[in-house]
Amino acid sequence: MKCSLCLQEKKLIKSHIIPEFCFKHLYDQGHKYHNLSTSMDENNFTRQKGIWERLLCLECDQYLSRFETYAAKIIDEDIYRRFFCSENPITLSGIDYPKFKIFQLSLLWRASISKNQFYSGIRLGPHEDKIREMILHENPGKPHEYGCHMQGIIEKSKVVREFILKPDTIRIDGYKACRFILCGCLWGFVVSSRSQFFKGCDLFLNESGHLVLPWEIAKKTNLLSGLALELSNAGKLIY
Ligand SMILES: [Zn+2]
């Protein structure tokens, strides 16, 4: 079968869409996590492992895992530690721009190529193949090209890491924006061929390795409070 990244005919292996390290805080003691849905047609259920599909060859999967390993380290060692300092936003520096940006791109791209219903809210259209080429050639592009605005989510002096939201697509100031919540952060990608004019470009990771990261209390986050209300209305909130 054809590998979705290198497009060569190869044996495909089981690949995660959202990397497994993002799920590690979700598992309960039985190594299961809860999948909540606001849809009346879909029941809540538990899963043993993150969602996977046969999308990539072994070489491409290993290639992407380099960026995942780096991102996991930045999230664990830099982002989580800094959230509780007095500043808001925090500014991280010294991030390897190509490595972290390629990780961000791979998250967005994998969700778009996935056939799993969980990722049906992310469809990149003509941008999908442009991002595939960027990832394949280790080209992170300019900061505004598929730039990602990250925002930390805090509750009761803890990062809200036990939560992954079904990603979706909205419009912000007329721009297409794809949203994920994972690893205690909202990740909002601006997907547009005129993204250089987007007002929030200074919040994207830049080529000098600076990342401005605001954080917010979960209850005050419109997205999360709206979701809690929808789950409650659907009778599916787990207490
Ligand atoms: Zn491949």
C-alpha cells in the first residue's frame, strides 16, 4: 500500500494520529481513557490506546517520531514548568524552530489524512499536500505558514492534561482555523494562503525559537465551558 507521506508502495504500520505521549495523562488505573462525545448519536466509551491507523511506512513513522520526542520534551520540561510563574503570557525561548514546527505540522496533517471519525472536523483540502511536502522535506516554512497559536489551560493550579477534544475547524477573522486540545494546551492552526496578514502572527513560534504562550483558567475558556454545557445537555458528563 502507498505510504501517505513518502507516497511509495511499502508495508504500512500502525501509526498514531495524535502521538501516544499526549494520551499518557488520560489513562485511568486500568490504562483506559474516556472518550466523550457531545453527539446524541454517539455514546461515551473507553479506549485502551490512542487512535491509530495504517497510514505510514516504518521509515516515515520513525522520521516523525524524532519530532514527537523533541516536542514531548519541550512540553514536559519547558511549557508545564513555566505555566505557574507569575507572568501571563509566558515566553519560551531556545526552541528548535524546525523540529517543533514540523511536529505541529505533522499533528495537523495526520488529522486531515485520517479516515477516523474523530478527526472528521479537520480537512485541509489543497493545503494537505503542501504540508505533506513541507514535512517530508523537513521544511518548516515561515512562522505564519500554518502557524499554530498555543494557549495553556489551567484549573485548580494544575495543567488540564487529562483531556483531548475532538478537533474542529472554525473561522477567526475570516481565516480558517483548526483547533485541537491536547497536552493541556489549545493548539489553533491558521490554514490560509494569506496567513501573513493574520493579526495574531506574533503568537506563532518564530524562527529565533521564541514562543509566546498565554494561559487561561479552564472555566473562563469559552470552548471548554461551551463543551461542558453541551455534554451536560446530552446527559453525558462524567463526574
Ligand atoms: Zn513512507
